[in-house]
Amino acid sequence: MSDFEPKIVAYCCNFCAFAAADLAGAMRVQYPPNVRIILLPCTGKVDAILLMKAFEDGADGVFVAGCMEGECHFVEGNLRAKKKVAYVKRLLEEVGTDPQRIEMFNLSSAMGGRFAEIVEEMTKRIKELGPVEVDGERGPEEK
Ligand code: FES
């Protein structure tokens, strides 16, 4: 499906990934427009229901981007987020969806270029996987 443009939801920590996305914009670094950024005070705020709801609402891919390990402003929010992403990967597998549709990344606020790379990487990956399907059925926007 060559004209498929995936919808990707990015849950970004205010202190790092969101600032990195802002920096990428200020540096005029180009990246695919497929991502919708959701600002969080810390990635520790994500939970499995929130992450699965993004898929239910039509996302083809999701990523969580938090501070570098050991640098979370709430001590271990990013470590909790990492565990939740791993859990959702298992849930996706159970419903017959590729677990690569969700990923956790760690970056600092100075990594605007890395943020753009992550968006490119996820967009390429999800384009290859195609639209999200659960047990052979497409998501809400594809029906
Ligand atoms: Fe950034 Fe916790 S404050 S991940």
C-alpha cells in the first residue's frame, strides 16, 4: 500500500522529548508530518489503557519518548513507562497486532535531530506494517 500515510501518536515528556521536538522545529529539521504529539509532564503518566486507546481511536503506531534513563525529573517515571510499553507490546501480540507498532525512546532536550530521526524511523516502520489490524480487521478509520 504505497499511498498509506500512517497516523502516529507520540506521548512526549515536557522536559525532554517535547523540548527536543520544539528544538527540531527551531532548527528547521525536516521530519514526516505523520506524528501527533501529546505533551505529558512525565512519561510516568502513561498507562496501558491510554496507550491501547490511541490504537482504538485510529493510530497505526504509538511511541513514548521520555528523559534519558537516570534523568527523569520524577525519579523513575521513564522506567515505569518502559515497563508499560513492554506490557502493551504483549497485549498487541495477544490481539494479533505487530508489537513493533509501539516503542519507547529516551532522549534529552538537546536532541532535536534525534527526535526527527525517531519520527522518520517510526513512520518508515509503520508504513511497512500497513494500517493497524486487530484479528484481521482494520481500525475505525479504515472500515
Ligand atoms: Fe521526563 Fe519523567 S520527567 S520522563
